[in-house]
Amino acid sequence: MAIRSALCAVPAFLSLVSAGGWQSPEYPANAFFSVALPIPPVKTPLFTFTSPQTGLPVDYFEVDIKPFTQKFYPQFPATRLVGYDGLFPGPTFKITQGRESIVRYINHADRPTSIHLHGSYSRSPFDGYADDTINVGEYKDYYYPNSQNARTLWYHDHAVHATAENVYFGQAGFYIMHDAQELATGIPQGDYDIPLGISAHRYNKDGSLWDPVINKEVTSVYGDVIEVNGQPWPFMKVEPRKYRFRLLDLGVSRTYKLYLLANQQNNKRVNFTVIGADAGLLAKPISIDTVTMSIAERWEVVIDFAGFSGQNITMMNERGVGADSDFEATDRVMRFVVGNIVTSTANNNIPAKLRDVPFPPPDSVATRTFEFARGNGEWQINGVTWSDVAERVLGRPQRGSIEKWTLKNGGGGWSHPIHIHLIDFQVIQRINSNRAVLPYEAVALQDVVWLGPGETVTVMARFAPWPGQYMFHCHNLIHEDHDMLAEFNVTQVAGLGLNETELFINPLEPQYRAVPFNQGDLNARAGPFSQQAIQDKVFFFTAKNAYADVKKVEAALEAFWNNKAQKEKRSGSSPFGIPALERRDMLNGYSSMSKRTIEAKERKVRRSR
């Protein structure tokens, strides 16, 4: 049988007769799994300088936001998009921990933009604040720390009231950070470490993108054409060994419950091994047959193809997920075509322990509750919208403090993926739901959590390392653009003993805002685009010492706020009757005390209060 016909064959279990029909033009049956998975190119720095302050390298990049065309349907012309460097997804940044970067985003697009490096604890003026926009004909330099642990980040538009439109039309890409500990684990790397950005779009009869703004969409765009790295229902040739896949939901509204079927083995389910989350590696790997992923969530999984030589494995999506609408082919995602030859056995392991995860201690300084609901025709957080400028700061955590936030879905049958900027949090409880904390959530730190219909989730985090104004919001981008977006202000504390000359509190600080440019200067690499001017700008940033002392800052904050933990070392007491450090050790797999015992003790203490 020819390779093409083998890939294109649609077996009975993938029958195109399924609930929901098509909103877009029908995708040809023989085109499913017929185009190879595209892999976004790796972005290379334009210049690398040495910081006079630290002696470490600082990479300078430029990204041109511009229109382009990309083919989605075999029977239609290419579709107009707007993306980073004219690509969707944009180029992938591969960063080594400890190398700061400055990325200049140049706006040749159709409308204002703002770029958020999602998963980074960037200082407030470089976090992609919604009102900190780059107009067409302007550029802005974003200064990134790259000092967190290894993780899958992504960069995307965050412009006020335009995020959904900009992301939907292509402004999203991967930003992958490695560190020495992660590289030493033996998990798949290099050619066996693959980013998979999953999205869903809706198309017009002529193959152009259905536009949510033109069509005045105010609830959700679920889409009926599933794409991976910008290609509808692709295939990928793999070797019969382990691969690491960095799953990212880079769509607008659709949530996925992903599973794998071995097509030549009676379509039996094949397990994923989940090894990473939004904030990096889990404490330990979790083998499971379904992974739930909502908008902006990242889950790193390993799939072992060793037992499937010469066979196909298809990634599927469950129907009836949350509030999402199902369509003809939204139950399938992509196909893996397994070969017979392994060219390398390096990095083909999954260790029993992945890392020590810095879970926050269980002692919270404050507890806050936020309800995400539709009211008065608006998407609101505690009855407030982004347009309520005087009221939209809904919390003022003290810098370095531990807080518990209860995130409540306010009903109406909707679901809300909630993203909190700056921090990594631990999901500690899910109620009013048919699911508890998921096994892979229990050993993870995250920055997005999905509130299914009616659910309430409690998360815990240290609000560090920086002070300043940051956002939190629903990451259903239609909800976000229609104002389900608010702020928290991390307030400075006295007595830290840090020599900080600038706190970067104001996200709209004028000296860091976007500036207009002359196209002739860009073409000639003159003016602000000359190498000397760029070096001067890089050194302007490094002289600010925005990130160089982050380890010292984190140590000072822990010392300031963890007096209880220090006392527990001596007295063995804590508000829950369990030392915070022992609880952390248990979650990382070191403690002799079982998780059930610890949870029982905590419940008993809560009831007695």
C-alpha cells in the first residue's frame, strides 16, 4: 500500500458521521492525517552581548509582527493571518537558564499589540500589560529574566480588547527554557522533544478565517477545524522509542481531553506519561490515559512508541468537554505513524523522580475568593471588569507572602481557564465537581487552572519575587476581551535588606513604553536598529539590575516570611500540626507520612478552628 493512502485511510472508529456537523467548509475525508506536522523554526539571536554587570551573555532578538498567508484547506487558497515573523505558530525560542534576553517586537500588523511571555516572572513593564500596547509603526523592547527552572513558556498577544482577535489570527509561539537539572534527567531531548500547539478555528465558505470581531462574538469561538502547529489534523512519523511532547492549548476557547488509540491493536488506549506542567517538571511522572488541557495550559508528556513498530497511534479528543460545542471532526487531533528503526537511544528514559518541586508551605497569610461570572451582559470577576479602572485592583498581596485563592465558577454553564500572572501556584482543592485534584496536578506547579462548569478550585502560591501590578483573568480570550480581566498589586515590604534602586512597579512606566520608528532606519539598520544603538539599549537594561540578584531576592523573601517554618524545625509544630517542610518533602516523595495522613490531619485542625 502506498504511504499516502495508508496515512489517509479513515478507519471506522474515525467515521465522519458524528454529532455536530460543520460550521466551516467540510474538510475532505482523504485529507485527514495526510500532511506532515510542521515544526516551528528555532529563533536565533541577532546579537549576543556580555553584561558589564554580571559578565554573563545577554541575547538580543527581533520579531517582526506582520501579515502573511498560510494554507489550511487543500481545496482553497492560502488564508491571510498576522503572526510573529510571518509564521503561525511563531518561531520557537530555545533558551538556556541564566541567559537574559531582550526581544524587540516590531509592529507591522493591522492593530495594536502587547506581548506577554506566559510563564515568566518578568518585571511588570515587560509582562505584556493589556494597556501597554505597541501601535502599528512602533516597537517595544521586552527584557526577560530566563532564570526560572526549565519549563515550557509561550508568548502571545495581550492587547486590551484585542487579545482574542490577535491570537486567533496567529500571534502565538513557544518559548522553551532548559536548565542543567532537566537536561541531566535522561528524558527525551533534541529531535525527540517536540512542541505541539493545539488550536481550533472556524472558516468561511471561501476558506478565509471567520472573524469573531466582525461577527460580534461575545461568548466563545470553539472552532471545528483542529490544528496542530497550524496544520489541520496532521501526521508525524516517529521512531519506536520514547518522545517528549510539549502540549499547549494556544487556542481561543476550546478545552481538550486528549487520549491515544493504537489503531492496529483494536484501538486500545495507550497511556501518556505526564512529566511536566506550566511551571516545569513534576515531582514524579504520572501514567494516565487522558490529559485535560484548557486554553494556555501546558502539559509535557512522554509517549513510548516502542511497542508499536509499523503501526499508527491517533491522538483523540473526548466529546462533551465542559461547555464546548462538538462538531463533526473535533474528536480527533493528529496521528503518529511509527516506523521500524531507532536512530538514537540517548535520552530515552523517565526517572522515577523528576525534581524537587518548591511547593508553597501550607500556611497562608491571606485567603481571597474570586468569582468568575457573567452579569449585566458582561464577563466579570467579583462583579468588576477591566473597564472599571478605579476598582479593578482586587487584591494587594504582600511581596513574598503565601496566599490561598479560591477561584469560583459563577455558573451559567460556562467554563473558565484562569491564569494568574507572575506566580506559580499549587492546585490544592477542587469541589462542586465530578473530579478532584487530578493526579498530575497534585505533583505540579501551574499558572493556569480550568474551572469546569460549576467548579470551585483553591490554589496556593508565594507572590514573588517582584512587587508591582500584574493581571489575572479568564483565558477564554473572548471572555478576557469582554472584560473578565482584573489586577493584583504585589506591595513592597520593609526590612528585606535588599539594595534595590528601582522596583519596576508601574507597568506603564514611560521609559519602557513602545516608541515609533522610521522604516528606512530598519531597512538600513540605522538609528535605533544599528548595532551600536542596540548595544547601548541592552546595557541600559542590564544596568537596571532588574533580575541579576533574583536568587538573593528569593532567599530574602523566604527568610522574611518563613519564620514559622524555621520555628517548626525546632518545635515540630505548625498551624496544621504538620511541619511545612515535612509536607513539602511528602509531595516530593521523601516523607514517610502518607498523603492521606497529612490531609486527614489538616482537615481535623480546620474543623477545630
